[in-house]
Amino acid sequence: MPAALSVVTEQLPKSQVGMTIEVPTELVDATYERVLNRLVSRARIEGFRPGRAPRALVEARLGPAVVREEVVEAMVPEVMRQALEEKSIDPIDNPDVEILELERGRPARLKATISVMPEVTLADVTTLHPDLHGHDVTEEMLERRLEDVRQPMAEITPVEREARLGDIAIIDVEVTVDGEVIESETQTAMEAELREGVLLPELLAVLPGTFVDETREAKVTFPETYSDQKLAGKNATIRVTLRGVKEKVLPPLDDALAKILSSGVHDTVESYRESVRQELEESVRAMEKLEREQEVVRALVEASSVEVPQTLVDRELTSQLESMERTLNRQGLKLERYLEYVGKTLDQWMAEQRPDAEARLKVDLVLAEFAKRENLEPSDEDVIKYLDEQATQDAELKGQVAELKKSPSARRYFASRLRRARVLERLLEISGART
């Protein structure tokens, strides 16, 4: 049995562990022998057949520095693997290794700095006071929903009056940025419904009350994700000229229409209205649950303490950047071109994204610590059962279950989903936010 490594560790600041490793002479000499044998087999020296030159000659030709470098490359990865395994350390990136001593016939000494997952000081969930509030289904919400389901049946007729909310306006649109007309955004005789959620809020604020051939202007800022990269994030002026107005008249909600809208399930308006109200109630309850989960997580994260290592942030940003690059490539864009469009360097993009990446990681680290404390880590059997349950609710997933069960990455993904669901449920239970 080969001699064991001598490993001494010390806790360093910023979620790092220092490690001093002494490698026994036997392992050092064995590595030198292995490396020299490999170098001799590859050596091409005049006067000798390939691989037949004397080892001393090969070593002299290469020089001690080259041989030592080859030994370092051969020995360090295995030494570090053994040392990390012995001390049960799970690094979050490659250790930074410094060679203190290394020569034949003597023990080697290495010094390593290892970044590890940070310690999380978890808040007491029972002391949290999340800001929770409920939502009521109002008559206004119900009437709006009943209007929405009748929209496809509306009768549309031209009218000679000013534009009003709910109308369909015929408009000419001109967009300017820094005084320059953007031809790609210019449109004539465009139909636009004056309705919240359909038209830009800035236009919805100025168009009602407009008469035919009258022009109104609105200042807008295009989102960073806008499809035309020349406009993404830019301030613009939209000039709209009204060319015509069409009025939408919804059919009256009577028993006959209630039966049609419900596919024959409800014979009366009263019954149909109650069913729509119940659907809204279910939607509101689902929204409330999501809000409770988000608020409890926010309260826990804010009350907990963890210093996110920059190494971890860098890795998160790299992953985010690679994902964005794949998306851009599918759209026929190169990352460099995209950055030119948005007027940012790669360093600027990374600097802007860093706070959000750090915030996401803090949430992940806090929830992971909570899962560990509460023993919420799912077993393999739990994951398989969860996958089967999810497949019953997703037709597309159902046909892939057998393949997904064989895939380690798929099982890790579903394990993560199940773990998060358990964490959220447990947080709601402990904090008293579950209803």
C-alpha cells in the first residue's frame, strides 16, 4: 500500500479553505519514473531509434525545468483529488495550487487555496413576519371577464365621432428617435384596439378623445429586449394620426349566449356567471399562493446572512452568457453584434448583470441550506414518483418518461423542482402563511 498524503487544512476568509499537502517520497519518485518513461518513448534524438535514446540523455536534452513541469501536470490533479476526498471538501472551482517543494528523493509540499460553498446563517422562520394580503374577486373583475369572453362575438361598425376606450382606431404611425424617422416602424391605416393590455399604455393615454385627422404624440422608451436592436432601450416619439373609428358592440349576455359560451354546460346567465366567478376565485387563490411563496422567501433571504463568493457569481454569469449566446445564435445573431447593438462591452454587460446574479445565488444558497436543515432532500424513489405525477399532467412529458428516468441530468432537474416545491410548502407551513 502506498504511503498516504499528509493533509492539513485551515479556514480562510471569503468561503475559502487553505490546504497544505505533503506528498510522500515514494509517490514523487514514482511520478518522475512514469513521466521520464513517457518522455523517452516519445523522444526523437539523432543517432537513436525512436524511443531508444538513453533516459539520461533525454532528460539532459529536455532540461530539469521541462521534466519538473511534466511531473507537476501528472501528479497535482491526482494529489488534489485524494486530498479533497480525504477532507470531504467539495470545491466550487479548480483549486489554486502552489508548489512549495518538488524534487526527486524528497517529499513534495503543495499549498492549495480552495473556494467552497459559503456558510449560511439561516434566520428563524418562525420569527418572520411576511407582508401578506389577500385579493377579492370584485364585480368589476367579473364584468371585465364576461366582456373578454364576448369580444370575439362583437359586432364592429364604423362611426363618425371621436375615439373612445374599447373602439378600434384606424391610425397612421410614425416613430422618431433623436429626430430621425424609423422607417421600419412607420405604418399606415393600422387597426389598433383602444384597450388596456392591447395597446401601448402611452398611446392609450392620448388617443381617447381624438377626432379623425387629428394627430397626437406620445413619448416612449423601448424595452432592452425589443426585437429591433436599433430601438432597444432607446427613447422615441410616436406620432399617431387618427384616420377612422370603428365601434365594437358586444352581444347581450342572455341565457342563449350563456349556453353557447359554456358549450351547453349552463342553461342560464346566473349559472354561467357563477361558474365564471368560481374560475376567477381559483385564479386568485393560485395568485395568492404564489405571492405568499415569494413573500416568505423574500423575508427569509433578507433575514438570513450569506456572503456569496465572487467565484460563484462569475460561474453564474458565464452560464448566463453562454445561454444568451445560444439563444442569439438560434436567431442568426452573434454575441459581439448584439453587444454592439445595445452599445455595451462584454465587461459592461457583466458588471450590469452581476447584482442580479448575486441576488439569485443568495436565494439559492439560503433555500438550499433550509432544505438541508429540514431534511427535504428527495430520494431517488421520490424523484421517480414525482416525475410520474408530473407526466400525468403533461401530455408531452408523458411520452418521454422512460427516457427521462434513465437520464442523470433529467433526474437532477426534477429533483431540483421537487426540492423547491417541498421548501416552499414547508416555509409556508412554519411561517403560518399557508391557508
